[in-house]
Amino acid sequence: MVKIKSKQKLSIGEMAKLCNVSIKALRHYDTKGLLKPSYIDPLTNYRYYTEQQILAVMIIKEYKSLNFTLEEIKTANQDGVQALLDRLKYKLMETNKQITELTYVRDRISEYVKAFGADSLHQQANVKSTDSDFSLKKIPEHDVVFIRYKSKHNPSMMLERYRQLSELMDSSGIYKIGPLMAVFHDDYKTFDYNNADIEVCCAVIGNNEQYSYIRKFGGYWAVTGLHNGPYDSLIDTYRRAINWIEDNNLLYLGPAVERYIIDAVSTRDISKYVTEVILPVKELDSPAGLDITV
């Protein structure tokens, strides 16, 4: 602990040590007009402070710990207690907003880590999928933000749909979480690439009931499997999935969903893309041991 020795002048180095701040910070406070040295030697240009100015540095440090800017600190305690209370309330509101935003960022990072860190995902990404890779599971119900309309189906139009979805979320302050998804509402047997009914969506967090472009997704049973590689070979995964459904005495209901776990956001190597194919189903004849409620 540095003790204060009674003296008329403190050098900038002594002041910095006593107040546990950097010399650079004291110079910055001077530049901003927040704390001027009591004396500057005209020959050496050395800055000197008084013991009374230690309190000023302590006040600056206290307000900085509350996330006040230097400009705000200048007048923080000059306009009365009520004015200070109003500023503190505003800071509290700002801080709560930052916590919400950082929580959103944390949750999104967590989703990426969860997706990329799955052992099965790493194994799948390096081997060719087989029919045994499909499984039956309940898709949890959750909110999604979506855009749906008919248009040509090609890479440029899919990119435009995702751009529009992103613009919608930005303008509405909606927080996305998890991978992007595409829902293909047309029957796969009569799919028209020139006039395809496609919805793009992604999971969201928070209370979004006021938005017409938020809906419930999931809440049903589906056959799912991972497709590894570029999108132009997805048709093979769909064929094998339909065969698996038929072999297991299930009926495909639609619409088909693609969940883009590893995509262009994650890698430039299209051979490393991982897409989850989700096909809603129901039982045909209620086989023993299989209880599905769609």
C-alpha cells in the first residue's frame, strides 16, 4: 500500500501510484478537461498535483466503474442529487439492455458450440451417410421468425430469402438463435423449381407474440438424418429417408425441413456442409413398442 506523504506537490508518477491509475490515464483526464494538474513546470513540462486532487481521481474512478463516460463524469455530481439519480436510472436501463444483448450473444455462441462439438456430428462429417443414420424423434415446439412465399428455387433466390429474413429481424429487434432452416411446403413429388412454396425461418428467443411473422414450429414426430456435403446431392438423402420411412411402417406427412447446421457461415468448404433433413411422419399401423402422437 502506498502511503500519502504530506507535501505540497505530487509528481504525475506519485499521483498515479497513490490512486492506482496509469500515468496515461491522468494525461487523458487532463486532455479531456476532467482533471488539470495544479502546476506544470514551464522548463520540464512535468505535471504536478496536490493531495486535494486525490479525491477528484477517486470520484472519476467511481463513476467509471458505473460505466459513465468521461464526458458524463464532468457534470455527474454538479447538478444535484435528483439529476444524478435520473442519470443512474438511465444507466441502469442501458445496463439491462446490454445484459439482454450479451445473453443473446452467449446463447447463440452456445448453440454453435453445441452443434459443432457433437461427437456424432464430427463423425458424420467425414463419412458417407447410410440408411442406419436415420432416426425417429420428437421435434420440440418453439417460436420461429419466418418469411414464406412462392418463387423460383435456386441458390440466388435462397440467398435473397435469407437476406430478407435477416432484414426483418434487424428492423424488429428480434433475437435469432440456432441454425437457419428452410421449409418446403410443396409435395416433393410435384415440386416446381419455377414456382416453389418455400419458407425460411430460424428459432428466436424472447416474448415475440406481437409479431405476425412469428409462429410455432415443431411439436411433431419426424424422421431425421444428417446430410454431409453440398446441397446439390441432398436429393439422395431424401430418397434414402423416404425408403427408411416406408421400411419402418411410417407415413410421410410433410412439409420437409432442412436445418443448416454447418453452412457457408461456418466453412468455405462445401464438402464439409452438414444439413439436418427433417421429415414429419405418423404411424401407419401402430407397430409394437412405437407410440407416436403427431
